[in-house]
Amino acid sequence: MSETSYIDTPKYILNRRGILTAGGTYCQTKVK
């Protein structure tokens, strides 16, 4: 993945560090 890419599914969020989070919010600030 690139720096701002992420997989957004109806049930899970996968950020670029590979952490799955239940919900629908991706916060890149917490990634950095």
C-alpha cells in the first residue's frame, strides 16, 4: 500500500500498518 491507501470494508478498516479496526473511521494521524 501507499502512504494514504487503505482498505475500507463494511465491517473492518485495515490501515497501512495492518491493524483491523471495527467501525468506519480511518485516522492517518494515529498511524503516524
